[in-house]
Amino acid sequence: MSSIVSLTMLAESVRIAVPYTCAAIAGVWAERSGVIQIGLEGILLAGAFSSVAVAHATGSASLGLVAAIAAGIAVSLGHGLLTEKARIHAVISGIAINLLALASTRMGLRALYDSSSNSPSIDGFRLGPTGATGLSMLLRVLVDPVFVCAVIAVVATPFVMQNTRFGLRVRAAGENPVAASSVGIGITQIRLAALSVSGAICALGGAHLAYDQHRFESGMSAGRGFIALAAVVVGGWRASFAAAACLVFGALEALQIALQDQARRSMVGDLIQALPYVATLFVLAFAKRRSGAPEGLGKHATE
Amino acid sequence: MKSAHDIRAALPIVLAIAGGVLLFDLMAFGFGQAPASALRMAFDGTWGTAYGIGQVLFKATPLLFTGLAFEVALRAGLFNIGAEGQLALASLVGAVVASKLPPSLPAVVALPIVLCVAAATGAAVAFVPAILRVRRGVHEIITAIMVNRIVDAILPWALATVLGSTSLRTADIAPGAALPRLERVFPALTGSAASFAFPLAVVSVFVVIELLRRSRVGREIRWVGLRAEACRAEGIAVEQRLLLAMLLSGAVAALAVSSTALGYKGYYELGLGAGAGWSGIAVAMLGRGSAMGIVLAAVFLGTLEQAGLAVNARVPKEAMDVLEAALIVLVAVATRAAAKEEAANKRDDEPFEEKPARAAATEEVAR
């Protein structure tokens, strides 16, 4: 039992929660502006791949992070152009982005590293104390620059949404695009701006995922973008609640990993891996219905 | 008038194919290959030989089922992106049942049993996102992905821990449950894995699309997809129709097991048929709701998959997956642009463009 309530577990939970949290905050930005965004999965992948490709080529993890953010913004803006300018259904665009990111990163692996499964290993940021004690693990997680960026995003998002002109406009575009447009807010521009923020934050999560594994693996996002969306729904489209939901999810996954060895020896076996997803389904099923969803989600100012 | 409409309907797919060829050329060029020779290689490996054609049909078969599955749910306005998990679990359960059947059981009995079991399993998997959507208002996309991940955990557990297989596969299926290869009737296809699952899939597409169009329930599913509130006001049980569409979608996706475990391998192994669920979305988008469209789109994407294998030594086969995803976007944009133009033309002589469809719908319901 002591292995479950420990600093190691806390470190693991926080570390695992980072990509989920970034994607969830990204989801809050996109959806609060009124754009349905199920392409977070693809942006995580694009961010992870770009960070590894650039970090591997230049040897600089910081440049890799910048590349990830640029890729995230580009993909997210692509989604915005497809849904707001070309006006195709946001779900279709999101599915296409996920498939496109999965396929292009696989093609990139073949093209750059002649591998169908993973990239060569990279260093990532190696900061903080070495050692295997719970405390040093926790410190390593906490001083990671990507983690710090994620924390800033979590803290800044509610503040910007509530207290700035930009945040107000984003919420107006998401709640009632027709009314917002009638008072002179450019809905398309606001949504594209919100999506840029969203893409940048989501790509942070991708970079964290890749730096954490010290390489890129084909399909390494593994459904995290969708779980983040579940966190957005459970958190009522509020950044802090969504981040909290992601932390709980990280703890569940850490618990699952800790119990894996025990489970392998019993009849439960691989079934333990379903634990976090079953828990998410239950929370979704019993959360209050559609509380906090932006009224204008998926709606446009003009036909 | 009718033929002009048909040409209009075919235009996006023609544009998509042209755009696809162009993109492929660009990618081949990017990998340092002469586009013309890469294209030639892709053609030779697919429609150039009888074996290639057989392989294209083999690759197209699961896509026919999963494409139809996505279309069925889409009619009700639902996005069934859980076909991956529905098909996987149904394949496992179907193959296990097929392996337990007595070897002497004739195909007329064995096949329907296995297909029904698989379809029921697929529907059961689809039931989870369906009921959560209908009862709790949770979007089916999120829940379907959760269910996919749960199925991903169940499969190795069931194979290794429950069935005790070290190689993560089921026992061989009974001979009666196997679908014969097409080469038995068309000797030219010798060596290709195309089976009678292909004609079964094509028939399924036409039957299900016709049923949706002609039956009362099928039309109601469509209206629910178009205007749920109006349907509720007219006394249609909206929730029931949504549930039905999703269950039907899961069952149809599950039938793709006919082309993998039953028509090809003779058993189920972990990962068999993976990816068909995602490609089915592209098929449905390209097919644009007509049975013929879905068949053509599935054969086209089957061609892409097989062509990917043919050129893999020179251009990575992953390039074909990039193409497939790009095609979804291209077709969606082309379709949307065409619809916009049509609406603009109509607006000139008719102020309320949506009125006829709605009036027709309510009239039908009133009857």
C-alpha cells in the first residue's frame, strides 16, 4: 500500500497528466470560441513529431519545443480555415486531421529515420536531480520546462478568459456568434486567434510526451486527445476543472501502471489497462448533462 | 435532369481522384522517384494484373462494411468512430464461436450463426456510446474512443488469459464457417485473398441503403438526422431511432469479419482488420450516401492500399494513408462548395431553399 501513496506515485501522476492537461486546455480554448475540436489527438502527434525531428537534427530541445508549437499552431489554424472559411463539418475536419497527422508522422518516420515504428532516441530536457528516490523524481517532473509552460497555460487561461478583452470576445464568439458579430466582433478572426492559442498549448503536450519517452513513436498520442475532451466535458468547459480532471486521470493511469505487475499474476492481466477508460466512461455517464457547454458551439455567425 | 444530377454527384469523387493522383505524384517526387514510373508501378500492382485486381477487391471488402457502417450512423446525424473496436471485438467473438462449431456443420447453418454472433457483438459494443448519447447526452465521439481503448485492453486479455493462447490468436474456425476464395469461380484471381465476402459486402451495401431509403424506419432515421426537434414535435421516437441507427452501424461494421477471419485467415489474431474502421470514414465521405458511391469509394481506397504495398520499396506505403486523409478534406470541401453554389442558384427563384425538404418530411410524417 505504501507504494501507492508515495512521492513516486505523485511524481508519476503529475508527469502522466501533463499531455492530457495541455490537450484539455487546448480543447477549452477551441470550444469556448465555438469551434468543435476533436483533432487534438492529431495536434499532439504533430507536436511530438516536430519536436523530436528538430531536437534530433539540431540537438536543441528548446528549438524542438518551438518547432512543436509552430506545428501545433499550423495544424490548428488548418482546422479553423476548414471549419470557418470552407465551412466543412468540424467533426469531419477533426477526424481528417487525426488521420492525416497519424499518417504523415508515420511517413515522416520512414522518410527521416527509415523506421516504421519509432525515431532514434533524443535527450529532451535533462534538468533536476538524478536518482531514483521519490523526491528527486518529483523534482525532475516539476522543473521540466514543458511542465512549467503547461502550468502557466493552466493558470493564465481562466485569467485571460475572464479579465481581458480578447477573452471576452472569445467567449462571445462561442456563446452567441450571431449577436457577437452584430456588435462588430469578427467571429472568424477571433476563432482563428483562439485556435492558434489552442494549437500552441496542445503541441506543448505533444512535446512533453515525446521528451518524456526520449523518442517519437508511431501513434504515441494513444487516444489522449479524446480523453482530454472528456476532461473538458467533465470540467464544464472551465480550464481549472478540466486540468483537475486530467490530474485525476493521470493518477488513475499511474495506479494502473503500479498495479500492472500484480495484475499480470492474476486473472485480471491486461484488463487492468482498461481501468482509466472505464473510469472516464463512468464519470461521463454520471456527470451533469451538458453543463457549461458554449451555446454557440459549432454554430456560425452567418449561414 | 436526372443524368445531370448524377454527373453533379459524381463530380467531387472525380475531382478527388484527380487530386489524389496529383498528390501522389508530388509525394513520389518528394521521395526522389519519377512520378510517372511510380504511378506505373502502382497501376501494375493493382489493376494491371488479375492477381492485383483480386487483391484490390480483398482490400476493399472490409472497407465496404465499415464505410456502410459510418454512413448508417451519419444518416441519423451520429458519428460512429468506434467501428475499430466494434469490428475487433466482433471478430474475436465470431472467430471463437466459429472455432467451437462442429466441423461437419454445413455452411448454410454455420455461416449465418457466426455472422449473427459477430453482428450482435458489434451492436453490443456500439450500444455503450449509443445509450450514453441518448440517455446522458454525452457525445458519441468521446465515448466511442473510450470503448475502443477498452476493447484494446480486452483483446489481449481474452486471447492470452482466457483462451490461453501464447501466439495471441484463436483456434482455427470450422470449415463450414469459412467463406471460399473467389479464385474457385474465377481461376484468374489465383493467389489473391479475395473471397466471397466481397459480393456479400456489395449486396449488403445496396440492401441496407435501399432499406434506409424505402422503409419507414429508415426514412425516420434520416429525418431525425436532419431535424431532430421537428421529428420530436411530429411524435417520432427520436431516441429510439438514434439508438437503432447506432446499433445497426455497429452490426454492419462487425460483418467485416467475413473478409478477414472467415474469408482470409481462418482464425482471428490480434490486429487482424485493424485500420478498416478509420478507412471506412473516408469511404463514407467519398461515397456521399449512395450505394454505388460507397462501392466505388471502397474499391478506390482498396486500390490505394494495394498500390501502397506495390510501391512500398520506393515510396513508403504510409503515403497512401496521407492521401486517404487528404481526400476526406478535399471531398468535404468540394461537396460543401457545390452545395453552396447550388443554394445560391436556387435562391434566385426561390427564397426559402430549405422549405421543400422540410415540407416533404412533415407531409410524410403526417400521413
